[in-house]
Amino acid sequence: MSLRGDLMKAARSLRIVVHGRVQGVGYRAWLADAAGRLGLRGWVRNRRDGTVEALLHADEATLETLIDACRRGPPAALVRDIERFEAAGTPPEDFEVRPTA
């Protein structure tokens, strides 16, 4: 199997929900930019309950790098907690900012 095949096989999807002061501070745009720089696939959106939700698809090390960064977020954010959930299905080909759900 090729290196690319090995990396694709090692990729997995996580859904995260970020709690705290994460809306109205540029968190979605910040996360989309960070995910794009790291080459992740997935999406991010605000939720009506005041949290930010994201689907992240990458290899384990890249997922952990982004989640660690998500604990800080953009300068005006105040992250209290990040919930993680295994996710199934096919992620988008790139990283998208989606409307509030």
C-alpha cells in the first residue's frame, strides 16, 4: 500500500462541541482557517445553544493538534470544555463553514 493509502486508512472523523464564549468572537472563521492550514476535511457551525460544533476528519496526530489549538481558539474566545464524539459518514472534500443549526 502506498504512503497516501496508509494515511487515508489512518484518518478518522470526530465531531466536537466547543463550550464557552465561542460565538461572536470569530471562532468559526478561526477554526476553518486552522483546519485549512492543517489540511483537515470537515465543517464548522454555530449551534443555537451558544456552542460551536465541528466535524473534523484527519489522521490522529492532526486531529489532536487542532483540538489542542481549539482549547485556546481566537483571542476573544474563552473555551470552557470540548466534547468529543466518534463520527461516521463521508466528510466534505475540504473544510466548510456551515450555517447555524
